[in-house]
Amino acid sequence: MTLNFSAKVTVDAKKKTRAIFDSINTDNEFYPENPTKTDFKINKKIMISIESDHLPHLRANLNSTLRLIQASYDTIDSVDD
């Protein structure tokens, strides 16, 4: 399968990185019908790779993922205060 479009994003949220990764990775694991190939990896940063045959699917998945990361970050940050 050759995918025509791809995006790679790296997220460094310092001490919140692991919690954010757990949040977005769990969401990805329970969405088997995802029309994109989405992969999350973590080392010291979160590496996100999204591939798709259709640009609108790639864009929608990327936007959703980035919003989920922002929501996770904001939620963790509100509890840390």
C-alpha cells in the first residue's frame, strides 16, 4: 500500500509528555476504522506519524490529534496549579 500524503509532528511537553502520550495513544488504539495510518511513539518526545491516500483525511486526523494534545496538556496543567 503506497500512501500519497504524510505528516510528522514532534511534541515536547517536558514533564507532561508521558501523560499526554498515554492519552492520545489510548484514543488511537480504540479507533481501528481510522482512515489514516496513525502511529505514536515516545522517547523523550512524542513522535506522531500520519499517512493517508486522501489529503482531507490526513488533515482531519492531524487537526484532531493536535486538539487532543492541547486538551490533554491544558487539563494536566490545570491540575498541576
